[in-house]
Amino acid sequence: MVRSYRSTPIDAVVVDRILDAARRAPSAGFSQGVELVVVTSDAGRRRLAADAHEAEFLARGFDPWLSAAPVHIVVACDPDAYRSRYGEADKTASTPPDEWTAPYWWVDAGAVLMMLLLASEDEGLAAGFLGSHAFDDLAAVTGVPAGYETVGLVTVGHAAEPTRKPSRPRRRRQVSEVEHSETWGAPRRIEPSE
């Protein structure tokens, strides 16, 4: 996740390729209930930065993030698209969305989010994510209709070296630290190949 960008614009064709990759993310029941709002104008990015209180971020010594990233992509999902899809004849035997143990529109939005991050990387760019909780009203600022749930905002651009480093760098956990084999807490035993 990158939070420090150069303001170099990104070609619209590159943005289109990133969006095309994102639309191919898996979707529960092929409901395709995730939509994206792309903001590239200076005015739009400044509105989003203000809605996320970037001035306070800057006052704490961090670099401009939202105002500097040349592309913003808002990820929003429509629970009603899933309710509608699972009301169709081929899905009536399935558990209805309002009884799901997890709201799969959020799972699908996460898959789209990951596709945006990976596609940006494939284009030689950097990307970051800021959840909708950090905004006063992300949906209102970007015109997302009532009924949709905004997940957050993906920033895309060319990474810049941050001026402020983390006070305590964190390391990524190893596979052996996150993996459980067959049951929770059991380490996986790898048999030597012959």
C-alpha cells in the first residue's frame, strides 16, 4: 500500500486496462454488483482529500496522499443486485443473501479491490486503499446512489519516496505463522519427495 505519490498523470488507456481487469473479478452468483467511480480531476481529488481530512494528516507530518495521487477509484457495491440475482430461477435453491453468514457483496468488493491493486502493479504503478470510514461522506462526494455501500477509495499513481518513515517498521508474517493444517493450530508437515 502506497501513500506517497508523484503527481504525474496516468494515461487514460492505462486506467481503462486497470478497470477492465477489475471488472473480471469473481462475483457471487455472477451478480456483478460492484461498481467503480473514477476521479482524476484536480477538483474532484481535492474534494475527496478534504472529505477525508487530509489537512489533519499533513499536520501530523505526513505527505499529501489523496490530493497527490492522480487517480482515485471509489469501490461501491449494491446488495440489491445480489438479492435480485438470488431471486432468479437458477438460484432459488441457494441460501438467500439476507441469510448469508457473510455479505458476499463485500467479499466481491474485496476481490475487485485486489484486482485494482494488482492491475495497477502490473502497469508499473503503485496503489493504496483508504476505507470509507475515513471520509465524512464518500458516497455523497462521488454521487454514489442510496442503497449502495461504499467500501473505500483506491489511489493509483507513481510512487514517491515518503518523507516520513514509520516509527516501527512491521514485518510480514511467514507462511508458517499463518497456516494451519487440517485443524487450527496444527502445523503442516511436508513429506520429503523421493
